Amino acid sequence: MSLMQRSSPHVMGRNTTSRIMLWVIVAALPGLLALSYFYGWGYLINTVICVVSAVLAEAAILMLRKRPVLKTLKDASAVLTGVLLGVTLPPFAPWWIMVIASGFAMVFVKHLYGGLGQNLFNPAMAAFALVLISFPLPMTTSWSTPEAISGEPLPSFSQQLSHNLEWQAYDGITMATPLDHYKTKIKRLTADELAQTPEYVAGPFYGILWVNLAFLLGGLLLLFLKIISWHGPVGLFTGLLVLALPFSADADSAMPVLMHLFAGATVFGAFFIVTDPASSATSNRGKFIFGFGVGILTYCIRTWGNFPDAIAFAVLLMNISAPFIDHYTRPRTYGKPKPVSGYKLPEESP
Amino acid sequence: MSRVDRIWPLPGGIHPPEHKSESNGRPIARLPAPHHVVLPLHQNSGLPAEPMVAIGEQVQRGQLIAKGHHPVSALVHATISGRVTAIEDRPFAHPSGLSVPSIVIESLSDQEAALSPEAVSMAPMRDWATETKERLVSRIQEAGITGLGGAGFPSHIKYLGQRQIHTLIVNGVECEPYITADDRLMREHATDIVTGTQIALKILSASTAFIAIEDNKPEAISAIKAALVAVTDTRIKVKVVPTKYPSGGEKQLVYLLTGREVPSGDIPASLGIVMQNTGTLYAIKEAVVSGTPMTERVVTITGEGTPNPGNYWVTIGTPIQDALAATQVAVTGNRPRVIMGGPMMGYDVDITAPVSKVTNCLLVPSATEFPTAPDPDPCIRCGLCEQACPANLLPQKLFWNAVHHEWEQARLNSLSDCIECGACSWVCPSNIPLVQHYRFAKAEIKREAIETIKADQSRLRFEQRQARLERDAAEKDAKRKARAAEAAKAQAAKAQDTPSTLDASAKDAILASVARAKAKKAASTGPVTQEALENTVVLAQQAVDKTRVKLATAVSDGLPSVEALTGALQKLEKRLADAQSALQSHTETGDAP
Ligand code: SF4
Ligand code: SF4
């Protein structure tokens, strides 16, 4: 290795892996705060539980894999996964769901594939999908409702904490997510009637809109810092709009376009999930296609599927396709007439 | 904006700290003439030259002291007047750290020097505009001018290419941090560079010249512009390019200025473009107009380890340690550490090695200036490298391919188009020494390719041997049948013969069979081996011829493969010689049984 150290370049930029992870965490904070403001302490408590269990799980698997523990934990990627899970899981879900999700994300999704940067699936999304399928009841009924909609105050910190620390899922004032709600109600009501229901008098998708805007703010920060590129997010919005614009024009029969964009996890997914470099496609073109696919699938699952939100499943499906996308989206290298595409070298011209 | 003024922005690229101000503030100073110089016979990527002087012989500055048989082997000129004291292997400033045969010249004592002429003089061609192209090219060759950057090709080669050239690009970009040699040269010798450009335009019969300078060198830009105003040559244009590393890379600069890309694996001449360094054009002007051979160049000596950072005229062949000592750098043993070139693409050199024609910078870092990179973290696939790559590659994929020895995949990901600029390594947050991995991968791929060729050759040999054996078997079979037929005949004849003649005929038969056995033996060993040897010679000859042709084209087009081909040719020639001598000795021994 001595040879390696002495060859060019002799200078390095000042970027570090942990700096990147920390910025992504910082960028997720506005969203987390907005969630907590509108939906109560649950999100913050969940985030803490997820971060702690993700870090512990990573430490454990690192020891098992005989890898340096502290050095690896320092890169803050486990913390980031914890935060992403914290903002994804329902605020009234019991603590063990967080622990299972975080542990699964770290051990099975990340480290069994070789650790940081080598995972095929997005850890947060895979873990979310796992607990959603395994524990459908707490996962679908543990969402909270803003006070302006339910008329009931959000639980205090200590109340919330005791809910979260119970074994049983809390089922007091919980309700389905706005997307779910609209989807079930619109079968019986017109859009105008729906607007009169208590869920809508406070304003169209009250709360969740601000959450989405807060995530957008964080996403723009990441774009500004050049930590993410625009291709994935723009791809996702494009994919979603391509289907939503023609098929969701009639608000009486389908979820309106704006709801697709701002009433679910779309913005979060666009800037924090689709942009996960390890499990996304590689080239800029590939990232766009990856995002585009997530957008299309999200629309399809939301419209015809049975799950509260579709980002997670759409992302997982695209994760599987990413290596394939990579083979067909290599950039055109300087001096080559066209990109090298596919799995075989082109016939060499003599 | 017209095509002529337009700049095509470079994809990727980085902005490392420039560190130019340390060395670009003072005029170029001249280092005192060295006590001795070391002139490698392998100064450039061409073939080695052969010495034309003997030890003890007195030579003059500018005298031709070594030359090669091949056009690409540059001529080696004495860079000081003095006496040849050794012709031996000496360390050479090259990434490989190899030693190569070199001529050592020691300067004369003062009395001796007073008696001998200063330098070999070439007649100045003040009226160069009326000279023929051929005379100008041979002047460039005689003056020993090579490219002052990169691989250091003999410059006249660029003027001998067969392809029609329309644009000359003068590369004054100097995008590497720390280096300011071209900057100072342009500020102080703008008129000379412009004259050099005009001479080059004439030789190439090109219609346009772009002088490209990065916008962090405002003084150089205005100096060149002023010089252009003075000559009013409308063919020559200054193009200011944004400061960004690696804008000065040959391929990158071609794109920046013309919007065209040099095809993968080819050279700018395929687009009708020739690129020259400012220093080369300065040297061309000196050689043509003043008749001065190229014996010195501007070297930036900089870094926190130098008390007097700046630019210096350094005699080519000066041992690096002597050049450093002349600028008051403390030299002890093999310390300090010296990087030849800049921090992005330079390499560590042995300080006993000489300054060569491509030495643009001697960077002497302090112990803390370029800290050893911390151990790399895993690749997080953040894609920062990809955004920084000026060649539009996927560095993170190439890294993965290199680590997992996926050579086929590496080729799919166009590894060979990587210019090793190091932009990807620079931005990598995980501190992965990406370029080192690519160098390793390239070397491995090359090795495997060579092995495949070898395997192909031995397969060919095997097949030929197989075919020969089959042929032999068939012949033998035919003979055996013939013999059987003969024997049957003899049998028939014997039945009618008398006993007395039977004895004789049996004798005959025995004799005949002995003779046959002898002949057979001869047939199976002698001629066959002879044939095989002849075969080998023919094959070797063919291989040598083919490689010679390839080398010649590579040389005339200035392709980077010259070095590899040269090595291959040497090996093949050796193989041919071996085969010939084997054949020779066989024929001799075979002829005398
Ligand atoms: S910059 Fe480094 S860590 Fe990021 S993708 Fe490239 S090689 Fe991997
Ligand atoms: S070293 Fe190669 S891969 Fe890295 S940025 Fe330069 S050209 Fe691209």
C-alpha cells in the first residue's frame, strides 16, 4: 500500500462521508419538526427510538462481522437511517415496531449485503415494508390527526411517551392517512361533499402540506449543497404527473394531482429516498429513470393498490431494477460516438 | 457568439486551491550553470537513442551527442559544454522510478572553457517566413525540441503527420495548482510565443491558432493580447477559459475551444488540430529565429518546503537536488520529498534524477502540506465523483470493477477513456484513492491482453504442430502401404526364385529395410525440425514486420501506444534473432552428419 499513498493526486478535498450524512440529517429536520408540530410528539419519540436501535443494531452486527465499530458508526449513516425511519413510521405505533424496523434495516438490508453503499434495497423503505406487512393493524391505525381536524388536542409529551412505550397499539384518536382517507371517502362522496367533512374544513390537506413543504426545503438545501442531484426527484415528479395529470383530472372520482404531490410521502420520497445513492441507479440518466419509475409505480399503487402510501413499495420495486437500469444508461464518455449500452462490449472496429 | 469566440463548458471538473501566488510574483530567474548534467538517452517516450560520443570526449553546448535510428527517438543534445565523464544507468524522473542509460557531462574548468567555443551554433533564420516547411521542421528536430508537457514527444513529429491540420491550439491553460511556469513565460515572452505560433502555423499550413489561457492569469492574457496587437495577425486569437481543473488536459481543451471531442483512442490531429505548449512554441522561436538549441526550460520550484518559491530557467539535465540547492532548499540524502508536476497529476521523483524537458514543476511540500490521506471509508455511491469526472465516466462503477477484478465490466464502463486527472479522488468523501485503483486495473487489463495474445500464439503454434503431425502420419501411412505392396510383390517374386538368389535377395531386402529405416529417421527428425525452425523464423519475422508498421504509424500520429509498441518490438526482435540462430546452428550440425 505504500505505493498507493505516494501517487497522484497528492491532495484531497475536504469532503467526508460523515459530513454528507450529517447534512442529510440536518435537511430532514424541518420535515421532522413539521410532523411533530402537526401530529404530536410521536414522531420525535419514534425518531429517538429508531436512531438508538439502529445504532445499537449496527454496532452489534459490526462486532459480529469483526469490523471496526466506532470508526464505522462515526459515518452517521445508521443515525440517518434511524431518522428516515422515524419520520416514516406511524406516530402511535408501539416501540417494538421501531426496534424491529431499525434492526431489520441495519442487519438484513444493509449489512447482509456488505454494509454501507452496497445495499440493494433502501434500508428505511425495506424496513417500513416489512413492518407494514407483518403488523398491518398497528401500522394502519396508529397515525395521528392534527388538532385542527379532530378537534381534540394532541397528547402531551408524557401521554405520548406512555403510548409509545406500551406493547399494544394505541387506538384512540387515530385515523388513516390523508391519502387513505380520501381514497375511501371519494367512493361515496363528491369532492365538494368531501370538502365539508371535518377532515377538510381546516383547509385542503391541512398539516401534511406543510410537512411536505418542510421536506421540500430540506431537499432544496441538499440540492444547493450538491449532495444530491436533481435527476431523481425530478424523475419522480415527472413520473407521477405523467399519470396523475390525465387520470386524476376529475376530483370526484380520483385523488387530485395536488394531493398526489403534497398529501403523502411524495416530497420526502423524492428528496430523501429516491436520492439514496446506494440503492438507486448510478448515472444521471439512470437516476432520472429510477425516479420516473418510482413516480409511475407510486401512482399505480396508490390508485389501484391497498396500501396507505405507495412510495415504499415503488422504491423497492425500482431498487430491484436499478442494476438493470445501470447497464442501459451509461453516460456517453468523452470521445465515444455513443454510450456503451447493455451487457456486452460492442464489436471493435479495426 | 461566433464559433470562434465560443467556449464549450467542460462537464465536471473541480476547483482545488490554486496556490499560484506563491510562485508567480517574481520574474523568471536563471539558476547558475550546473557543474554536471545527466542526459538520459530515453528522454521521451520514443525509442532510446544511441550515444555518438565516447567517455572523455569534449562536447559543446547544443552538440548532438546521441541519436536513434527511428524518427521518434529524439536527438539528445549536450546542454552544457564540457566533457563526457560517464555513460551509465542513472535514475530518471519517471513515475516508474527506473534507471536508464544516460550520458553524464561535466563542465570544463575555466581555462578550458575559455579555449573552447561557447555553443554549437545554428544559423539564425531571421527570414523564417521564406524558409521551406522542411527546413523549419528539421531545425526543430536539430534543436532537440520536444513537447514540454505530458509525454514529451519530439515536437517535429507533430509537424510531420499526414493529416491536414487547420487549427493550432496553444495550451497556456496551466490548470494544475502550484505551477506557474507557463504563466510567467507568457508574461515575459509574449512576443516570442506569438512568433513561435506564427512559425508553427506556417509549418502546419493551418489557418487558425487559439491561444488558450485560464482567467486566473490576467497578466498573461493582457501580455499575449498586446503582443498580438503589435503583429496584427488575424489568424491568432486569445481564448480565455474559466479556471477549472482539468481544463488544460489535451482532450478537455480541444472540447472547450472547439466543441469537438477527440475520438476515443485517437489524437487531436484526427480533428485537424495540433496542440502545443507555450514553452514549446517559445523554444521553436528560439531555435528558428536565434538558432539556439533547446538546453533549458522554465521550472516552477514551489511548495512550503522552498524558501524561494518562483520560476527559474534550469539547464536540462541538472540533477534535481542541485537545482533545489541553488534555490536554497536544504538537501540531505534523498530528502526532501519532491513531486515532479503538480499535486493533482505529479509523481514523486528521486532527487538525484535530472530535470528533463517535461519537468514543469518541482513541488517540495512541507511535512504537513499534503498529509497522507486517512484510510479510505467504503464507497457510499454518493456520485460526487461522477459529477466531477471531465470524461463523463462513472468513477464509482470503475472503482467497483477494479476492486472486484471485473475487467470486462471495466471495459464496458470505458476505463481506457479515463485520463487519470484525479478529480474524482479529490471530491471523494470516503478518501478512496480512485486513480490508483484505475492504474492498477489498467495494468491488469493490459497484462491479461498480452497473455491472451501469447495464448493465441501458442494455440497457433499448437495447431501448426498438430497439422504437421497429421501430415506426417498421412505420409507415413502412404509409405507403409507402398511398402506393403512392394513386399507383396517381392513375395510373389521370391516364390519363383531359386534358393541361391533367395539369399542375395534377402540380403538386399535387409539392406533396403535398413536404408528405409535410416531415411525414415531422417524424415522424422531432420527435415521436420528444420521445417519447424524455419516456420518459427517466418512467424517471428512476420510479427516483427507487423509491429514495425504499427510502431511507425503510431509514431507519425503521435499515439500514446509508442512506448508499449517499442517494448514489444524489442522483444519480438530478440525472439526473431533467437529463432534465426537456432535455425542456423541446426542447419550447420544437420549438414555435417
Ligand atoms: S465520490 Fe467516493 S464515495 Fe462517492 S461514489 Fe465516488 S467513489 Fe464512492
Ligand atoms: S481520474 Fe478518470 S475517472 Fe477520475 S475524474 Fe479523472 S477521468 Fe474521470
